[in-house]
Amino acid sequence: MHYSVQIFTWTARQGVHQVGSVIEVDAPNPKAAAVSLLGLRLDDSGTSSRLAVRVWRGEDPDKVDCDCFYYH
């Protein structure tokens, strides 16, 4: 499957902001798409390292379901 991935980070001073641009990835599922980019451990809950990704299929990220994962 083809996925689009956005990487985000956040700080108390700057709030949430996107890191880089949207990346297109071919992967078997959304979690694999997120792991393939940085090779870091991730999950959908728990304490994170202030780095997260949003993964979706389709042309318009505002009109499709997406998955969010947090790097640990």
C-alpha cells in the first residue's frame, strides 16, 4: 500500500510543528510505514520522545482516516 507520512515534534516554547515535508512510502500497513522512515520504536500510547507521525492513505489528508504513532 502507498502511504503519506508527516513527522511532528513539540516543545513548550514552539508548540507542535511539522518536521520536514510529507513523505510518500510503500509499506504493508501504517505502522510499518512509520517505522521504515526512522527505524525508531513507536507505539500509539505512552510516554514519547516528543516525536510523532501521522500516516494516511489517499490524496487529501484532511478527508481521510489517519493513524498517529509516537516514537519512544
